[in-house]
Amino acid sequence: MVFLAGQVPLAPAFWRFAILYGTVANLFATVASLAAHVAGLPDAVGLALFLLPVPYSIIAVYGVWRCSAHYAGPEHWVTAAKCAVLLWATIMIFV
């Protein structure tokens, strides 16, 4: 697991693994949750489908955090990436 070890450059770790893959996973989970509701399935099924990408969001935050530790560029990009990935994960979990 190169990403979790922090061995991926910060930009791809943030933009690809967190923002792109995480947002796509959350969109699919939201659509599946809404489809379950429309199909008349129990609310627990819809909630489970909606929360399914939460572990990935946690892993994405952890991975970006680890990758930022190895970033050799300006420190403000490290801080920006950490703040942005935390904000992104919070939005993905609660919205």
C-alpha cells in the first residue's frame, strides 16, 4: 500500500485518491441509497448504502496526511491539503 505508506506525491494523493475517487464513491453511494428508498427497502438499507464509503474517506484522509509528511515543497501546500481533505471528508460524510 504505497498510498497509505505516504509514498505517493502529495498532488496525486490529494486530487486522485481523495477528491476524485472519494467523490465518485460517495456519489454512487448516494444514488444507491436514494434508489433503495425509492424501491421501498428498509431505511437501514438506505443508511448502510449511504455510509458505505465512510471507511474509504477515513483512509483517504490518512493517506493524504501521510503523503503530506513527505512533501518537499512549500509548507503552505501541506497545510492546505490537510485542511482541504478534512473539509472534504466532513462534507462527504454529512452531506
